[in-house]
Amino acid sequence: MKKITKTYHKLIFGDAEDMRELEDKSIHLVVTSPPYFNAPFDYPDLFESYEAYLEKMRKVARELRRVVADGRIVCLVCDDILINGKKYPVVADLTKIYLEEGFIYRDKIIWIKPEGYIRISRRSGVVLQHPYPMYFYPDNIQETILVFQNGKFDYKKIPETIKEKSKIDVKEYQENKWYLTTWNITNVLPLSNRIEEGVAAFPEEIPYRLIKLFSYVGETVLDPFMGSGTTNKVAAMLGRNSIGYEIDLELREVVKEKMGLKKNSLFEKNYEVEIIIRDDARRLRSFLQEKVKNQKSVVKNAKRKTTGII
Ligand SMILES: C[S@@+](CC[C@H](N)C(=O)[O-])C[C@H]1O[C@@H](n2cnc3c(N)ncnc32)[C@H](O)[C@@H]1O
């Protein structure tokens, strides 16, 4: 069996606008999914306004520009968001912020989820009730993966042995069509009792592809919006070190479980994890999830009335 490289993981509970623990240019890849502004399925009312949200995203982008090594990649899984009937152009605004902060816009990949799963609103049903022009609102089954680069990458700097260890399996690349700008990947289903309940977690396949495509074995991957720790777990599986920042201290147990740190974990481990709790960590989850529940029941009742489909 192939020996997994020993890796190190630092999980920091605190605000990612301040990454004081990280040295300049010490990160080789960022894979993250920023908060979805005040999305009802994520953390409603986390931000005072859309402007405050964008300002926070800019501060994090600025820190990333400092800590990401030359030529390296930042991947943001994000999407435009619909809140109370208003659509916010998150993808365009984040692109603009990252460009203004000095990153190069390298690529955009569209993650397509299976058609059967749509979060909360099934907007297209309106046409079934009103089959006339102007009633059309499509259901969203996609998210965007924005890929930015921090200047030019020096391919010659990587030793041959590391290159060989990090070789991409071309068969997997071809068969699963990683080479396209659209990736068909099943999302994490919102089932109750899963460890990520209440966290808008992405499936492991997303960091799995990005880490293999954009980092070398033994390097360090950062997720500034760690959530349940999906990026960190996959980094460990792939022989990369990782750092995570998460503002909500209530996610500590979720992250520990995902990283296989709980007793009786079946996970075969060859890594060390350090957890740091800073003064600026907050407790958000239970309070905000109560809000989500209330909103869900409102949406459910409204949908029954307006669309007739659930
Ligand atoms: C969309 S979730 C990330 C989910 C993660 N990709 C996963 O698979 O579990 C965004 C996370 O960012 C966290 N967050 C929001 N603002 C933050 C901040 N200023 N600093 C650090 N984390 C923050 C939220 O608490 C939430 O857990």
C-alpha cells in the first residue's frame, strides 16, 4: 500500500480578515467557499448589509494576497444569491474585488449539481401556475468556482521528485472530465444527522480535484472559511498540510469529527492537528440555525400556496 506523507493541520477559530498566524507567501493553494452573504440556508443576518459583506470579503482577499506564495492559486466556490426576491451579483463582485486586490483572473468553472436537488425555492413552478410570458424564473443547479492566480508561477522551482509524487492520474482526469469548464458533481445532501448539518458544506470531490490540480504533495492548502473542515480533511488524505480559519466556535466539534479526531474514529491517520481558539471567535450556529428553521417553515407554507409543487 502507498505510504501517506505525514502532514500538519492548524485549525484556527477566529476572523479570517486577520491571518496573523501566517507568514507572507507561505500558502501554496487556497480552496474555500465564502459565506453566501445572508443566504437563508447558510447564516441569515450574518452581515448588516451587502456592502458590509463585500467589505469583509475584500479584507480577506487582501490577507490572501499577502499569504499566498508567488504564482499560486485561490479557488472560491460561490454563487449569486437570491434573498427575499432580490438577486445579489456575488460572483461578479468577488471577481472585481480579487482583480482590484491584485490577483490575476485565471478561470471560471461551473459546478453543476444533479437536477433533482434544489435548495429551498423551486422558482420555475410559477410558469406552471401562470403559463404566460414574464413569469419565468429558472431553478439554480449550479455554483461557480472562481480561479485566481497570485502572479506568475515558476514551474522550474519544483523538484522532479515532488513532481512525480504529485502526478495527476490522467485516466481519472479524462474519465471524470476534469478538463471541462463544467464539473458535474453531486452536492452534499441536506439530510438530518449528517455531521455537516447546518453548514453549507461542499462535497469532498471539489477540494479533491482542486488540490490535485493546483498543489504538490507536502505543500500547504488554506481554507479561510473552513466550515466543517472539508478542505482540511481532503488535504490530509492527499498528503498536503492545511490551515483553516473559522469564525464560529460552535463548529469545533463538527471539524474534529470530520478530521477523525473523535474517539473510535475509523480513519487511518498520519497527520497532526493543532486547534487554536482566538478571542475574536464567535458562537453563531445555534442562534442562526433557529432563524433558518423559522424561515424554512415560512417558505414551505408560501410555496404550497403559490406554486402547488414541493
Ligand atoms: C459556506 S461555509 C464553508 C463550508 C465549507 N466549505 C465546508 O465544506 O464545510 C462558510 C463558512 O465561513 C464562516 N465564516 C463567515 N465569516 C467568517 C470570517 N470572517 N472568518 C472566518 N470564517 C467565517 C462561516 O461560519 C461558515 O462556516
